Amino acid sequence: MSMKIIRNNNTLELVGRIDAENAPQFEAEINSMIDNADSLELNLNNLEYISSAGLRVILKAHRAFSEKKGLTLTNVPKIIVEIFDITGFTDFLSLKSFKEETAGTYCRRMTVSDVPAVKALIEKGIADDKVQLIYEDFECDAWFDGYDLDYLTTVAEHYHAYLMFEDQSDALVACGYIKLNDDGKSAYVGMLFSDPAYRHLKLGSKMLKILEQDSYAQETKKVVLNASMSAFRFYQKMGYKFPSGEFEMTQVEDDTYGVDLEKDL
């Protein structure tokens, strides 16, 4: 579906999808308003997706209108809020979102009998490209190839793995594990996945806090992880830092790269 822009005074309503192909049209529309408008409102009620190219346009608009009365984003759908949240845009954008749903969650330890359901949950996370495609030049499918039934059974039997369920439907909505590293000086967090349909429940944040309260994390007081390119900013917002102090990619396998992060508890 292509993008449609509806202009009404200082408001632009965005409809459809913003990608690399139509982002220049979006930028041209905003540029035409910079000199003649004191403020800009972007109504995202019907926006389905925004790529990195669209995010760059919004960043430029924020900078331009920050010298005036500002840029405001209204009626922001939950999936777009998630993209802004992971990329760090919620740190400086003025967002007026839909009211969050009030559903809650509960958590328990994973068992071997949960393996098929966990595999299905991970497959949902892999299939959803709304966050991964923020980085259009990065092929991250290979990042997930190792989550087969044998590996998940090992996770259930030997690691401290947790599952999170939506409390109204009992649907499995998130998973994650923590294990001691071989040196016993730190604990490693992995397999942090959530169902895209439940992102509005802040599942990643909830699961990470549960893992940080696990005995392995509390014993070592240091948690380390290797994040995908589409997720490392989320971990930064949760207090994780680059070990060297600077961003750098780590080669995990022949064609797979990630970002090392750590946090002292």
C-alpha cells in the first residue's frame, strides 16, 4: 500500500506505509511548511509502517520545528510507538498515543513440554518485520536459525528460562532465559522474544526485569547479552552499555552479527 498525505493547515495526516521510495515525497511536504508554519502536527492514525527513511524525515522535522512551537505526533498506533521506542525517538518526540489496553501478564518457569509453544512464539517474532526493517540494509534472519527443538529443550533443562502469559487469554506472549557464564562472573540473557500482537504490554521490559531478578543475575551482579541490530537501542534504554564504551558489531557466526551489551546490577 502506498502512502497518502492529507494536509489541513498545520496538520499532515499520514495514511499507509512510509518507505524508502515515498519518503522523499513526505520530506518535500514538510519542507514546504517549514518557512510558513510555527508548528507541525503529524496525525498517524492510519499509518501502518515507517522505515528508517521515514524516521530520518521525522528527525529533520523535529529539529526544524524545535526552533519554533514544536512538532507533535498524534493518534500514534501501538506498533508505531514500538518502533519509536526501540529507536530512541520517544526520548525526544512529543507523542499522543491511543489509550493503552489494561490487560496484565503473569510469568512462570519454562519446562520441556513448553518447547513447541516457545518455538511457535519465536517464529512469530521472526516473521514480524516491522522492527527489523528499521535497518533495511541488515539481514538478520540468520540470527534466529539456532532456535530448533533440540536447542530449546536444552534451554528448558539447563537454563533458567521464563515464559510470560497474557492473564485474560492465557496466551503465551513472551519468553527469555538467563544462564551463568563459564567464568561465573556474569550471567547471560538470551532468547528474549515477544508476540508482536502484544507489544503494547511492554513485554520486553517486563521479561528483562524478571531475568535481572533471577538468582544467576543477583549472584553475579552483572548481566551481559548480544543484541540484534533491531534491538540494541531497547537494551540501552534499560540501562545496558557497550563494554568498550562505543558501538561495535560482533561476529557471532560466519554471516551473523550482533551488538554486545552489559549492565551492572
